[in-house]
Amino acid sequence: MINMGTKISKITTKLNFYHLKSKEHEKLKSYLPDDANEIDRYHMHHFLKKYIFQNNFSSPIEEKLMRNECKVLDVACGAGTWLLDLSINYPKSKFFGLDIKPLFPKEIKPDNLEFIQADMLNGLPYPDNEFDFVHQETMLLMLTPDQWNYAISEIVRVTKPGGWIELVEPYSFATGAGPLFVEFVSHQRHSYQKV
């Protein structure tokens, strides 16, 4: 979670992941499957995380969401599960989702929710200082370090001063974690492999 009220230095990472890609995925610039099983995996991940943490976010924005003052962007929104849940629970706020592949619903969705198909690495198609809250999830293994620097700079650009950014990454190597967290990560990975 990053509060935009503070300065952010250039973020670098020591992680370098290489992906085996099919020709179709290379053409579409996406490395995840896009079938019904993947959409089910998005839904399962969302509701498991919501149950464990008893909320959809950590940032202190709930009051603003309830007062009709909040614009929320989910970058790489996938099936849109997180946004669908929030847009139903906070009908006075406005929600926007963006993904390179249109797994999100195109017709049946709340009126306060919009989805667009776009590649975040071509720049977020929104003006500077547009959103109160920007969320991005499960992208750790999808971007190179240079791409991360660009993606984060774009997220910062579209977030209002004083707004909030949450980067949520469920992939963990559990370094220094307790035994319950290590067991949770192990079961989570196992369940994802079964879907």
C-alpha cells in the first residue's frame, strides 16, 4: 500500500522471471490462460482473499467510497471480480477496470462500473491525478523489472495527490513467514493447480 502523500523513489527489483510462451499468447501479449477455468480461478482467489482478510482493501478509503466521492481503478482487472464486488457494495462511487484481455463482463454489470480493453504497458488511458484509489493484483510474475518501473510510474501518474495505491501480490516465497502462512501459501498453490 502506498500513500501518494509521500514521495516515491524509483522502484527496482532483483527478481527476473522468464516465461515460456505459446505463439498465441505471444501475439496477445498475455501469459495466462483465458478460458472458463481461469475466470473461475479469479473468482476463487478473490473470495478466498476477501474471507481471509475480511475486506477487499487495506487503504483507509471506505468512508470516501460510501460518500460518493471515490473514483477507483483496477489495473489488469482480469475477470473484474474485485471491481464487481466493490461496485455493488459502494453504489455511490465510480469504478473502472482495464485489462489487455477482455475477460470482464461486457454487458451485465452495475451502472457505476466501466471496463476497457487496453495494455497498461502502452500507458494508462486516463489523465493525470484522476483516481482516488488504484489497485493492481497478481502481476508479479507477468512483468520484467523495467516493465514494473513503467507500470508503477503510470499508476502513480493517474493517482490523485493524497490518493492510495495497493499492489497485491499473493505469490510469496514465504521468507521469514510463520508456519500458518507457509501452510496457507502451499494450499493456495495446490488448489490453483487443480482448477
